[in-house]
Amino acid sequence: MFTHLKDLQFEAKPDGPDAAFARRLQEILGGKWGEMTVANQYLYQGWNCRLPGKYKDLFLDVGTEEMGHVEMIATMITRLLENAPLSLQEAAEQNPMVGAIYGGSNPAHLIHGGGGALPVDSVGVPWNGSYITASGNLLADFYLNVTAEAQGRLQVARLFNMTDDPGVKQMLRFLLARDTMHQNMWMAAIEQLMEDGLEEMPVPDAFPDSSELTEQFGYTYLDFSPGTDASQGRWASGPAPDGKGQFRYDDSPRAHAPEPVLPPGDPRLYGTNPGMVGEVATKVKSKFT
Amino acid sequence: MFTHLKDLQFEAKPDGPDAAFARRLQEILGGKWGEMTVANQYLYQGWNCRLPGKYKDLFLDVGTEEMGHVEMIATMITRLLENAPLSLQEAAEQNPMVGAIYGGSNPAHLIHGGGGALPVDSVGVPWNGSYITASGNLLADFYLNVTAEAQGRLQVARLFNMTDDPGVKQMLRFLLARDTMHQNMWMAAIEQLMEDGLEEMPVPDAFPDSSELTEQFGYTYLDFSPGTDASQGRWASGPAPDGKGQFRYDDSPRAHAPEPVLPPGDPRLYGTNPGMVGEVATKVKSKFT
Amino acid sequence: MFTHLKDLQFEAKPDGPDAAFARRLQEILGGKWGEMTVANQYLYQGWNCRLPGKYKDLFLDVGTEEMGHVEMIATMITRLLENAPLSLQEAAEQNPMVGAIYGGSNPAHLIHGGGGALPVDSVGVPWNGSYITASGNLLADFYLNVTAEAQGRLQVARLFNMTDDPGVKQMLRFLLARDTMHQNMWMAAIEQLMEDGLEEMPVPDAFPDSSELTEQFGYTYLDFSPGTDASQGRWASGPAPDGKGQFRYDDSPRAHAPEPVLPPGDPRLYGTNPGMVGEVATKVKSKFT
Amino acid sequence: MFTHLKDLQFEAKPDGPDAAFARRLQEILGGKWGEMTVANQYLYQGWNCRLPGKYKDLFLDVGTEEMGHVEMIATMITRLLENAPLSLQEAAEQNPMVGAIYGGSNPAHLIHGGGGALPVDSVGVPWNGSYITASGNLLADFYLNVTAEAQGRLQVARLFNMTDDPGVKQMLRFLLARDTMHQNMWMAAIEQLMEDGLEEMPVPDAFPDSSELTEQFGYTYLDFSPGTDASQGRWASGPAPDGKGQFRYDDSPRAHAPEPVLPPGDPRLYGTNPGMVGEVATKVKSKFT
Amino acid sequence: MFTHLKDLQFEAKPDGPDAAFARRLQEILGGKWGEMTVANQYLYQGWNCRLPGKYKDLFLDVGTEEMGHVEMIATMITRLLENAPLSLQEAAEQNPMVGAIYGGSNPAHLIHGGGGALPVDSVGVPWNGSYITASGNLLADFYLNVTAEAQGRLQVARLFNMTDDPGVKQMLRFLLARDTMHQNMWMAAIEQLMEDGLEEMPVPDAFPDSSELTEQFGYTYLDFSPGTDASQGRWASGPAPDGKGQFRYDDSPRAHAPEPVLPPGDPRLYGTNPGMVGEVATKVKSKFT
Amino acid sequence: MFTHLKDLQFEAKPDGPDAAFARRLQEILGGKWGEMTVANQYLYQGWNCRLPGKYKDLFLDVGTEEMGHVEMIATMITRLLENAPLSLQEAAEQNPMVGAIYGGSNPAHLIHGGGGALPVDSVGVPWNGSYITASGNLLADFYLNVTAEAQGRLQVARLFNMTDDPGVKQMLRFLLARDTMHQNMWMAAIEQLMEDGLEEMPVPDAFPDSSELTEQFGYTYLDFSPGTDASQGRWASGPAPDGKGQFRYDDSPRAHAPEPVLPPGDPRLYGTNPGMVGEVATKVKSKFT
């Protein structure tokens, strides 16, 4: 169960309006790596988590914080939309910069949202549930969460360089700091999980190695292009990070199965089948009424 | 530029048909973490990669291999669809197990695909480009690639337990082995990238720490629920994995900004504004024709 | 800013597992009219609301409650997925009913979610942001909210008749009661809004009637099919609900503009244009290199 | 069955081209609340309607009219796209205003549509079937239809303020008048339905109240945030609009169920389970090949 | 403008209910190649058509007929949904066949649609506007329309073999006949268009050949795999169908440009750039605040 | 199995950057008719093809080539994004043309892709699997492939007129030449298929004509609008292209079935049913708890 405080976790007030930047800022609200994604991802991971205690709390605490970030960014976007040019005429009466704002803005912000934030990305594509994963395997999901915070912090840092507005920059600084924390936190969670003996690499470690074609394919780099540049990386020789094998390098990987030949399909599906010619075809065709 | 060999990288032949399992196998073909995702993700990461040599090759080699996995799984699915029950009547004449196959299958496999594989997931939702990310920041993307291989191997391992067919299981063993390699490989790539001094944590490390509200928010765990279970994890105290700070724990995070109050909106957007009552409203309303 | 309590608003514990019903229950979690929709819709309406005080609170209070409903239903679904049949073989060893569960379940629940709830509907299509609207006009949005609660309660009532599980039925009873409250609440909010003189029908009432072709088209029912059954409804005669006009009935509506004839398109777009024949065509074609 | 008249219901001719406005006008053609939505929604409601006579006719008449609006708006958009700047060079040779048109237009209008209307919204996202609902319960759907016309009229009114083109404005006036009629009409339909004794509030009224936890939760406002502003609305005290209960106000709603603890998951799904450490884990892991 | 007749173009009455087949029949209602696609595609092609007279009429006539097919199939689906099993319990009390129906049905048909047709495909994915194209070039679109009718008739023929219900089969026979007509019709339209001298192959023929690298690449089959099977087809030698060139066959196509090397990216985007090591990196990093 | 050459099939180097054109060029990369579509469509058609030899090779050869086109266009787009204006401020300091570029660009190119190509169309909507069809019937799919190349060449030709950049124009010329070849090739494949006696018109020809309502509906043009313009086309009289019938023209098509009347729905779904009034309703309502 959740409760709501009316105050914001951090200030979300621009020094001036900028409808084109409002559209761009949507990326970290409703984009693939935005706050709606991390909020929902961590909450679903928490609700589906089978380990009571610190891990479940971790997911739900951070998911709850991210809901507050959704709120802050939505508020910031709404404020950035103040005084948006309603029409080309209006923009034209001012100056080319207002024309660029008009051209670079998301029309749905005004027509659909009436000047408010929308659950969409910087293009205007709606956020959707496929952006999140809660797999039940905490090691797989912790790596995803590291990624989410890394991609998120990257996007915030890019947006930081896309505006001169001091108020916007200050909120972005706050988000950068929290993304720093969250990257570290999910890295620490990986260490903790391994220390607790719950999971190890490769994911899922509970799947028995003996059932794999491990000997032949489990540690071999296959180079599918001419040249051997790829052999110079750590992935081509030496011990593998999972501590269970040694990397090998294969510069001319071969096929292990012949060209597949499919049998004729069910004639009732009317695919083009081999031998569907002449009398055979006529007979087959006459069978279905 | 690509070339195609007619042979398969590995055999993709079931011992018998199973249309319901064919639907399930689609998850690792056209699902969020399936082979279409990794193939396209690595190729786009390679095409956009600004470092010639081993890193660019790494992306393009592995992306090219994954195209061959797409081919193998598509072939397997088409073979699993042989003899699929076309109708309830047909299923009913056989036995309840065929009824379950009918019920558990994806009708589009027959109606749209004519008994062939489709670029969709286990539900039947089409694969889409938002599943992939090529951010330009290799550290962020390498973590995503570790995740993709971890989620992928997890799904293959689950599917391994969802069938008794020896031919299917053999192909899944091959995929498990390659996913083992690829998890290790992307982990090794992270180490290599750091050794080469190109990136470090947190992502993006080139963003200057001093521009963050780092001191206050960069290393503090905020516990947004009652109880202190979360304080017991490594994320709440001790050195942070990025080696740049010490974790702190805050069991009662506070708001840092007052309740936001928005100004009235542009009346030409007809949102509900404060003070839109009585005479004021009448006047405002009469302004727009 | 939000905080999270570990306890649930209401119990979410089935008496037994039922993976097929888990799939169906997803409709009120991640479907168009499910809890994710109402939670996000009310929160966005609140964040974008320009009236401080009771209206803004109303949105944010109820949105926060709905987040707790998302949590309850996600928990219920995860519990319903216990002991789901992993394979047809497993189902077949048991009985036809388990076969029907297998056939009627969502494979992604196990393959992607590892036995946990997903942000999708009863088909398996991901929830998306286009399901919600926060238009800024409170009267339009209150009517949408009445609808959302009506459609939501309807779906819960249908699901109530699709299971015999006492634990599931008890949680659905709770949701029905809250949907009853929320329908009433949004109806009351419409009354309050009108009493406060902020909005009236038709939406948006601030748009001046005189700028419409009101006299001719604003209150006339146009019957586009043979027969006059439609004339028997209240919408064809008598005073209109907005108190501003009288309904009229037109049993043979006519067109008011001639067949549109479009000019030739820009030849550089290579659409098929009138007169693109013979020498003219040749000349036009030779113009572009 | 339908027939088509070549004439338009109303004139759809702009005084001049404006590709940027053409993009914006798409919102009421292929947006969530656009004409494709109402046309399809009313037609599906009609086809699924089980009441022959005035109600079924109402749906099908109005759905048919809306098809004619789709036609008018598509025609208008095609005309607005005349002389669209094909390139930045072309725009640059003219003036900044043409640059803003170029920036603010939808490139797919020219590249995909060849200068014709598309079934997309103002962003360019394709219309989809999830925008419509035909639930079978007429009261729920009538409220949705009131909403659709309210949101639609709101968007038309906003677009009216986004252009100075007299021809466009005249068509919008016609649409505003019809949306006025349709809002009134669906309100009248709600009254008619109740008068006919077919449905009443809350939806679905046929669900017996006694099966709800009505006494405790059916009429209580739960305030999930500090402060009591929300208690000042009509939703917090007095009789509820359904005439069946009295509103109550609860300023500190409590949880009614303990923190949920999930049992370990099926180990064959490789989620992270409690107790998956040490010897236990080793045994579990060795079980699956 | 459209008008609606209450009668159906053809009877749409099954002999008995079958909810699983109702789900499958949705493919030709709301699937990629279903009736909603052809109806909307032809109407948009007509509205955007710049040739008044027979071509514009052709589009609009057939689009209008397809709207009547949408109506027939929607009606048929609603009737097939009668007596659908509401629950597993209900199905289990009957027999395994009812279990298969339960498993093979679309739950949204009952939960969302209340037993009515939905604008979705056989999986349950909503129809969307990207299914249709109206390019403005009639030759390109006529070929698409031939395809749409071919794919449509193929799907109807497959569905014909998926049911024993005489009423359903009779409606499918009608649709097959109309799809036969429409395939022929669009083929005839291609002939007419060429006879009228409006378009010829390749599309767009107005693009001047001289601006292409025609000599080298315009008529050469490039064989990207080992073996020369592909050289045996008509596409590898002899005159090309456009009458403008001779096919050639190249069994070892070569690359015409060197490996692309991208310059470093804008450092403000924080991508991983070459040379971002040591002191250089430090300097670059210190530049942005 | 695939291999990758580091060289490009053709040069993909613009003479200068143009972020707005980069967005537009995405249409032929990740749009409905772009290179991702044809690459995947031909590969899936090949993998599902049941005819070993020239046809299967044809699909796989051309699909493999198209993967190389995806690579070229992705490379071109990345290069066009060089020096994209990061902010409105940056654009404003330069000139109105840069403002138009800013307004006309896709923000996700920088924020999400870090200056690299994305798997999206010119609007920014992600590519998805529903764009492709591999039906198993080669005649249906060959017509689709003709269409795909026709629409593709049309879009390339339009883009050719949307830029002055010599490098871009040169790559487009190459693509135009290949699209010329591919249109011819798929036309030749249709001829080959018919010569081989494998398929004929209408699709699917194996469906027996006698099972259709052919006599009455198989060759008749139904004119659903006033006027007889449509009778002047070849589709209204004379022999049909399939050589099996004679076109007829019907200027007043009639309905063949009465208005459908649906029975009451299952009361447990709470749809609005006829006769749900007075005592009957009370009784029905009291039945469900």
C-alpha cells in the first residue's frame, strides 16, 4: 500500500518555458529507460520477489522513490509547456527561435494534454509494459537494473547539455546524483547476492553445466568476419569471468548441420508445396470442398 | 555486407511435432530477449560504434552469429508446426492432449504463417525495435548485453524444462552453451574497456562529479518504507563499487521542495483553471471566437 | 513523493492455483481499463491539475490508492501461478482440466516472468500510455473517470463469475466495493465542479456557442439509415441535457459540399496525377534528376 | 451494409496549405479521441448491441455519420499538404516560417503517403483498435461516448485556436456543432436507458450489492495523503449519486492484510528462491538435466 | 458521406457456437490482412486519389463494400461467442472438448467485449493503422491491393478448413467469391492504368532511369550464398518484365566501399570515442559542467 | 548461417551533416516498407519455404543482400547526425536553417542513440514484426514482394528529391537501381512460378472453385455509390485476368440477409439485454452472488 506526500522530493521549476525541451525531457519520463520504466520495473520485481527481507525491500523502496521522480519530471514538463506557441502564426509573429520551438515540440502536449505531461517518450510514442522485466532471477534482473540506471544517467547527462535553463539543470543534477547511487546500489546488490550464495554466473547458475554442449561451444569466440582484430580482446583467450572455463578463439566457425529441407506442408493450408504440379496438383486440389 | 551459407550452425530438428511448444519457443525468437533482439542489438551497436578494431568487430561478429540463431529457431518452429490440428473437430477426434495443443497454440501460425515461424513472441505480439538499444556508450551497452544473454539463457533453460523432445533439447543445449559464452564475453568486454581506460563507473564517467549534488544524494540509500531490513545490504554502508564514495543509509527520507502549484493554463486550451468562475469566466469565455 | 507500506490494503490470497485464471485476471491489472490505467490516469491528472486543493488532492489520493490495487492484483496473480503445468507432458499425465489450464494460460508468465505477474492484459498485450488521458479539462476527465470505474467494475464482476475460488472472490468483492465508491465519487465530482461554477456542458463550455454552426447542426439527430426507430429516443426531440437547445430529428440528412476534386500532386512525389499521359508525362518525367 | 455518396457532409477546403497544421489536424482523424475512434466505436457497439430498435440504430446511425467525418478530415489534410516543402534547402530559400513548417510537419505525410492523409495521430503514431470499447453494457459505453465527444470537442476547440485559416475554421465549427449534438445525445441516451429501466448506477447494477464488501468500503473516501482538503468535496459526505449510500471520509486508511510472503517458486524456472544456498542449492541444482 | 442499411450483405449465422473459432475468425476481421485493413486501405486510397472518375470510384466503392464485410464478420463472431464457457469449472463439468474451447479462446472477448467482436486479430493484438498504405502512386497501391486480396483469400480458405459449421462455411464461401472478384479487379486495374498510359514498371516510372546506377546494378541478380541454384530462375537471365533491360547473374557479388570508419562523436553525448584515454580523456571530461 | 564482410556493398557517405534529413532517411531503414522489412520478410519467407532449390535460394540471397542495405543506411544516418544541434540555444546562435534542422530532427537520435541510427521510421515509431508476411503461398508472397519493392523505390525516389547532398544522392541511386532489379525479379518469379505449374490466380488456386458462390459473386463489380463512372474500367466487363470468368457490373447491389437480431447475452456478463426490465430484471439480478 502506498501513501502520497504533497511535497516534491526535489524542486522541479524551470527558469523559463521551452516547449521543445519539454518534448525532449519526456524521454526520461516515458521513454524506454525513463522513470516510468524504473519505477514499474522495481515494483514488479519487488511484488514478484520470493525472498522476504532486504532484497524485497530494496526493490520496493527504490521503486517507490522512482514514483516520486515520475512526479517531479511530470511537474517540470508541465511548467516548461507554459506559453507554448499555439500556432505557426503566433510563432511567426515572434522570431525564428519561436519557430524552432514550434517545429520541435510535440503537438499532442497541447491538443491531447492541454499543456500537461504525457506518458510518452521524446518522439511521442506511449510508454509500454514491454519496457520492464521482472524475471524472478535476481542476478539477471540486477544486471538489468545496473543497465537501466546507466542508460538513464547517460540520457540525463545528455539532456543536461541540451539546455541552459538553471532550474532544469538543477533538477537534472539531482537525478544524476540519484542515478549514481542507484548504479552503485545495484552493483552492490550483485555482490551481496553472490556473497549470500544465492546466485552466480552464468545465469541461471542452477542449470547444470553437464547438460550443455559446454566443452565445445561454451567458451569459444566465433569470428564471423575476415580479419582477426577480435582475437585481441580479453574475450578470446584467458580465463572466463565465471571462473569455470578458458576462452578459445575460432577464426573460421563452421556449420554443424546440413541445409534444412522442409517436408511438404498440410495441403489444407494452401502453401506452395514441392510436386504440386500436373495431375498430382489437380487431385490434391479436388480433395477440399 | 553479409553472405549466407545454406547449412545451419547447429541442427534444428525435433523428434516430433508440438504446435503448443512451437508457440512457446517463439519467445526466444521474437520475444523481448529473443534472438531477433540480440542479433539486431549487436549489429546496430556495431554499425554505430566509433572505435574501429576489436570492439566494432566484437559487435558485428556476434550479431552475425545471432542471425544464424534466428535461422535455426525459425526452422525448428516450422518443423514443430507439422501436423498441427487445424480444427477443434480434428483435435476432438483424437484425444484431450491434442485438445490442449489446439488450445495452447498460436492460431496465427497457421492462418497467417501457413505453418511457418513468425517474428513474434510466445504470446503472439510482434517483435519491435524498442527492444534494442545502441546508446553509443559501450559500458552502458555491455551491461545491457550481459543482461540480454542472462535473460536469454534463463528463458532457454526454462524452455528446456517445458519439453521432453530430444531434438528440441539438443538445440537448446547448444543455445545454452553459446549464451554461457556470450555472458562471459560481455563481462570480459567490460573488463577490457576499463583496462583500456575508455570508460569507468558510473556511466557516463565523463560527466564531471562536481556538477552533481553528489555529496548529499550520490551515495545515500533512501528507505521509503517502515522497517530497516534494507539497511542490512551492502548497498547501505561501506564503500560503493565505483570506488568514489561511501554508502549511507537514511531511514526517513524527506521532501526537498514544497507542493507544486501550477499557474493557470492558456485559456485557449480550455483546461479548468482557478478563478474561472462568475464574471471572470464569462469574460474569458467571450474572448475566443 | 510517495512512501510504501509493506502491508496490503486487502488480502490477495487464492485458495488454490489456477494459471488460466491468472491470465484472465491480468485484464484488470494491465488491461485498458485495469488498475495500472486508473492509477496512472489519476496521478497524471493530479500532476497536471491547475487547481490546488480538493480537486488536486482527489486525483492524487485515489491514484495512490490504485497503486495499492496494482500491488494486490499482482500479488494475487503470482500466487495463482503456483504449480502451473510447465509442459504438455506434465499436463497430460494429470487430466484434461490441467490440459485446459495449460492451453488457456499465458506462456510468458513462466518464460518471461518466472511465475510472476506481468504488466499486460488478459491476451498478453503490454499496457501502454495511450490508455490514459489527462486533458486538463476536469469535466471531460471526470466523465472519463466515471467510465473507467464503470468499465472496471464491469470487468471485475465478469471475472467474479469466472472462478469458484473463495479467496479470489473475496478480493474481487473488495474491488467491486471500491469501484462502487469511485463511480459515485467521480459523479459527485462532476456535480461539485458544476456547483463551483468551473465547467458546464457541453465540454468545453468556454468555447463560445456563437462561433459554431449551432443553429443548424448543434441539436439535430441525423438518421443515416432507413426506418425511424431512432426517432423514438430522447435524443431526437425535447430539450437537450445541456439546457441550451431543443433536439430535432432529420430522417434524410443531406450532403453540404460537392464531391471533392484534388489538384495534381507535387510531381516530385511521383503520385499518379491526372494528365500524366503522352507527351506531357514524358516532359514531366524528364524534369527530375 | 453501407453505401457511399460522393459528396461530402460538409466542406473541407482550406484557404491555403499548411503542412505543420496538417500534422496537428491528424489528432482528430487518427488520434485516441479522433473520428476513426468514434466511427469504429459506435459501429462495434451497434454490431454487438443486443437490443433491436432505437438503441442499435442510435449506434449505427452515428457511427455511419462519423465515417463521413473521417472522410472530410482526410480530405482537408490532403489539401493542407499541397506545396509542402520537400527539403530543408527548399524551406531555407523561402523564409523562417517555412522552416518552422518543415520542422513541425510529419515527414511520413510525404514519404509514405505521397501528400495524403494517414491513419495516425498528431505525433504520427498509428491509430489502433485498443482505442475503442464496446463492452455490451450500454450504460458503461454511453458514459464512454459522452467522454469521447467531450474530449473530441475539446481537441477541435484547441485546434480552432491553432490556425487562422478561414476554411479550416469553418469545418471545425461544423465539427464543434456535431460534437455538441453528440454530447447531448449520449447524455440523453443515459436518461433514456434509465427511464426504460434497463440499467442504473453503479455499473453493472445487476451485480448484487450484497456480494460486495459494501458496508465497509462502498461509500468511503480514503485520503492517502496528509491534510484534509479532499474532505471538502461532495465525494466525502452526504448522499452518493447512486442513491444507495452515504459518503464517509477516512483520513487515515489502514492496511487490511499483512505483508505478503510468497512461497519458493518452481525450481525448474530458476528464479531466486529462499534457502537456495549451500548444500540445499547444490542438491536442487543437480536435479535438472 | 455514407449511409447504412440495416440488412447484411450476406448471411452471417453459424449453426452453433464455438468461442475458439471466434478467436480464429478475428484474423480476417482485425488482422493485418483482414477486412478492417482492406476497408480502410481502399477508402484512404480513394480519399487521397487525385484522379476523379473511375479510379477514385473504384477505391471508394470497394472500400464501402468491405465496411459491410467488417459488419458481417463482426456479427458472425458475436454469434459464435454464445454460450462460451465462463470458467474452467464450467468447462470441466462438461468435456475435454469444452476444455479445448476454453483454452483456445480469447479471454478479452468476454471480459472486455462482453461476448462481442473486437477490433483485434486471432492472437488478440489490436488492429492498427500501419497495416494500410495509400501511397498516392496507383500502380504501387494496385499491386498492394492484389496482395491484400490474395493474402485475404488465402486466410479465408484456411479458415474454411478449420471448421465444420455449415453456416460459417457458407459465409466464408461468399467471402472467397468476393476475394476472387477483387483479385481479378485489381489485376484489371493494373492493366487499365497501363493502357491509360498513367504508370508503368518499375514504380515510379517517372523517375528518370539515367539518374540510376542502372547499367551496373539495375538488372543483375546477386547470389549471396554458395551454389548456383538461383541462376536457374527467370530472374537470372533473359529480358526483364519491365521491357527495359536484360537480367544478368553474378555469383560472387563484391563490396564497393571500404569498411566505414566513423569519426569521434560529440563528447557532450558521452559515447565511447577513440582516444578517450589518459590525459586526453581527463581534459575532455573536465570541459563539461 | 551468415558471415559478415567489413566492407560495405556501396558507399554511404554524405557530403555534410543534416540531422533533419537523417530522421527522414529512417523511413527506408525502419519504416513499414524499409530495408529491415524486406530483409526480414525475404529471410522468413526463405526459412519457411518448402521448395528446396532456386526459390528458397532466391528468398535467402535477396534477404541477405537487404541486410547489407540495412547496414549502409544505418551508416549513412549515423554520419548525417554529425554536428547535430544539441539545443535550441545552439541552433539559435547560428541561423534559422539550423533552427529548422533542430525542429525537424528526431530527439531520440541523440538522447537514446547517442548520434547513431535507430530501428525506427521517419516519425520515430519502432519497426515491428507485423510489417512482414511469409504466408507459405509463394504467389501471394511474390505479389507482396513486388509491392514492397515498388513502395520502397517510390520512397527512395521521393527522398532523392528531398536533399541536395551529392553523397546521399549517390547512395539513393544505388538503392533505386537495386529496387529496379528487385521489382523485375519478383515479377519474373511470378512468371516462373506459373510456368512451373506451381500456382495460378486467384490465390490460392488449389481451393476448388465449385465450393464458392462463384457464379453469383465471383466476377461481379458492385457499385456502392451513385453514378456509373466505375463501369468504365476494365474491371466491370470483359474477361477477368484469371482467365476463368467474365466481369459483370451491378449498379445497385442489394443485401442478401435481413437485419441481424442477436439473442440476449449471458447474464453473467452483465451486458444490456432485451427484457431486462421490471420483475424479470430483479429476478435475473438476484441470481448471481
